[in-house]
Amino acid sequence: MAEEKKPVLKIQAAGQMKKYMADYFYELNDAAKTHNRKIAWCTSVGPAEILRAMGFLVHFPENHGAMLGATRMATDMIPEANARGYSPDICSYLTADVGAYLKGVTPLAKAYPGIDSVPKPDVLVYNTNQCRDVQDWFAWYADEFKVPLLGIQTHRGVTDVTDAHYLSIARQMEALIPPLEEISGKKFDMAELKRVLSLSRECSGLWKKVLDTAATVPSPLTFFDGTIHMGPAVVLRGTQVAVDYYKTLLAELEERIKNRVAAVEGERFRLYWEGMPVWGRLRDHAELFSKRKTNVLASTYCNSWIFSDFDPDDPFVSMARAYTKLFIVRSDEAKEEYIKNMIRFFKVDGIIYHDAKTCPNNSNCRYGMPQRLEKETGIPSLTINGDLNDLRLISDEQTKTNVEAFLEQLEEKR
């Protein structure tokens, strides 16, 4: 007999988000066809605020990579990039995105009629605060499109973020201005950067409040909700649209809290997700846990777009500080302290570590961290093997078996 599916409580604000995202993609598509605006490609935690302040429309290839994963197109695209010399072991966002370009396809075409390709860039701007893969990824496109490539090299393995760290990044950000002025044909306007950064800071603060609602018992939100509703925080930060959306979403979640409406009916266990989502299995994983009255309700991943250090009165230094405090560039010592705080704040019973085959920089279970944290906190953990995009690296049956055994362990512990 087939297992009964536990319904996943839908967020009503999703309709508004879909409209905002559609407007964003159609605006990029129109600019690519009419050349009425310059287009910059940017890494997801790169200096988007600088680009917006200089009049660029901004496309985020990692967002496109996630869409390829969520639509389950990625697995068929990856071999195309492998055939060009990219290893199957590197970022499957990169290989899926490059593969899709080589095959001339995009998930945007199905979601948004009239869009048949990603927008051609006038410049590509990366920040290696995620990994070196983004540099190689953008360099390939710079060569393909014959357009300028600009980048920021970030410190890695940082325990304490010091003046030396963020001042060096601030100088690199300032050095972007002259070439961007030449490409955009516009002079840099500090007042405009401060305005954009102020909106980005407000968006970030609202997004944090949204994610923090999950600390309520029962939680009105799941991690899987977060992976979808983070869209505006990634691609629309620095705009009024993103601010407006998170005000709407936050109001809905606060209403749920007021009425004790749980995202997972009968919430029994509360889990923390550490690592990348499995984009092609979001709904499957949401149902796997919800039908067992378990809410995976918080994550490091969704919190990666909270930039509390943004300060419009000191734009370059505050952006450098925020982007250097990013979890992924920190030392294990700093990461473990962060996760311990999250465990306490969200009142979790266990941690799920996703060991993503092609994303070692966002897989924190390979050097003893789960064991160290369990020893210090008493909170048990489970590691599931998989990938963000490549579904060939995922065993659904093994994941289900391991999750069920882990939840039985939590039950026995109670």
C-alpha cells in the first residue's frame, strides 16, 4: 500500500512572490532583447548592491542553477559540461548551468512564456566568499560572451573577523567602481549606493524575522518553505519589492503564531538542516518529515542571506564586514559556535547534515563536526548523502530508511 502523504501547509503569500519573481525575470528578458539596460551577472552573495546602485539589472546564475535542480533538469545538463572538461565532482550548479547553456535550454522557458534564454551579460562580477568554483564558472562565460570579468577574492577559514580582513575586501569593492563606470556609462553615486544598501539592510532584517518565527513552538515555518521564499532575498535585495514582500510574509507567519497554526501538524520533533538543500527533492523531503510529525525548521543555508552588518553610513566597509562574516568562509571553530547558538534558539532535537557530493564548501560533516557538536551539546545528528542538483548521487530509499531510524532514536531518547 502506498504511504499516505501528509499535506504540506501552504503559505498564501507565495502568490505575491511568484508575481514579483516573474516581473524580475521579464524585466531582465526585456533588457536583453532591447538593450535598454545594462545587465550584470553576480554571484549570490556578491556585491549586488554596488551593481544595482550603478544602474545594472542583475542576474544570478546560482539562482538559475537552483531552478535547474528544482525542476529536475540538472541531471541531464551536467554531462554536457563534463564533456567540456568540467569534473563531475565540482559544483553541480556550475555544471548544470553551463550544460543548460550548451544545450540551449532553461527552466525559465516553462515558467515564464516568452523567455527562451538567460540574459546575455555586459559584465560578470563574482565574490569567492562561497568557493573558487564561482570564479571558474564566471570566467567560462566571460570568455564565451567576450565581456569583462571582475572579482573579489575573499579570506577563508576565518575565526575572528578583524579590521585587516574586511578592510582588504572593502578596497577590492572600491576598485570595482572605475571599470563598472566605464561599462555602465554612469558615474558612481554614493547617495544611490546608500539608498540601495538601506533597502538591502531592511530586506535582510525582515528576512531574519521571517526565519526567526520558526523558534516558536509549534513552528509556523519549515526549512523547505524557507528555500522557496528566500528568492527575493537573493535576487531582489536592494529593492523596495523585496522589502514589501517580506512584510507580507512576516505578517502571515505572525498570524499563524497568534492562532497556533503549525507548519507541520502535530509537531513532535524539531530538526536543524545543515548544508545545501536537495533541490530536486524539496517536496519529497518535506513530506518525508511532515508525515512523521517532524519539522525541519531552520538551517544555516537560508540564514546565509542575513546581512546584519550592512550600514548605509559606511557602505563599503559594512558590506565587506557582512560578506566576510558569511558562515561558509569561517573556521570550524566559528561555525560550531554558530550552530550551537542556532540549536539553542530554535530548540531543536536533532541535526540533519547533508553531505552534498559536489559541494564540499557547504558540507560540514566531513571532518568530525557532527561528533564534536553532539559531544558538546548532547544533540544527536544524522548525515544523509546526496547532492544539491545531481540526482544520480541520491538514494531515496536509503535516505528514507536512515531518517526513520534517526527519528526512532529521538523517540527512544525521549
